[in-house]
Amino acid sequence: MSEEATTPVWEYIGLGLALVIIILIIIPLSIRFLLPFLSSSEICDDGGIQSWNKLKPLLKQIDSETDEKIETEFINGECSLITFSPDQSAELELPEIYQSPLPELCLCKIEGNTCEPHECYRFSKIKSLTRFSSQGLPKHTFLNLGVKKGILTISHPEQIDLYLPEL
């Protein structure tokens, strides 16, 4: 009778230890995976986020046109616009969860040589992007976006861009 009484206790202790070990493994992995998603809205200041939200419909419009040229205002706050294109080597690293075989424009907080993205826009019809970063531009600035033959060029009006296609 004593064997029958001690067996369930050891089973409960074993199950309890297994549960504790599983919890100790799952919680840190979950936090590590979810942290970029949970904190992404706090990466950039409100001005940069508002500018990004105004820019997204323009990006969608320019992605659907064959030849298009748009000038827009952008607030270059704590975060910068950075282009990533699979046909170019990137100057900054983009976290793996954001990497794509499609060209992207990201609103990033730059830390060292890493782009901590608030959000990225993936182009579906644009084949390539010229290299661009708004880092170092004035806080209130204008951007020229031009697409021709599937290549999107983004430039600052005062920036000399030798690669700007004629539109």
C-alpha cells in the first residue's frame, strides 16, 4: 500500500518539474521573438511615424505606376528612411524577420550599422531601388520619388543624384 501512495507523489513532482522547465524555456524565447513587434511602435518619434503614414499611400501609388514622379514632405526625426534592394549590398543590416527578396523602403532607427525598423514597405512591381538614406538630412525636408522602367529613385532636392533616371 505504501508503494501505491508514493507513486502519484513522484509523478506530480516529475510533472511539476517538467512544467517549470518548459515555462523557463518558452517564456524567454517568446519574449525574444515578440519584443521587436511589441516595441516597434516606440522606436520612432511621432513626427517620423506621421510622415511615414502619409508616405505609405504614395509608395503604393508609385508602386502601381510605370512612370511616376512625386515630391513629398518628410519629417526626418529619430528615424530615417533607408532603401534595401536585393540587387545591392546594404550599408546597414536589417533584422532577418524584415529581409525580403523584394525591394523595401524602411523607416528605421539606426543603431551602429543596424536598422531597427519601425515598419518597411515592400514593393511588388518595382524591380530595384537606388541607394538612399535620409540620415543626416534636415528635420523638415522634401523628397523626390521617381520611377522609370521599374527602378525607383529617391532623392533630396539638394542632393546631386547621378543615377536619377530622366522622367
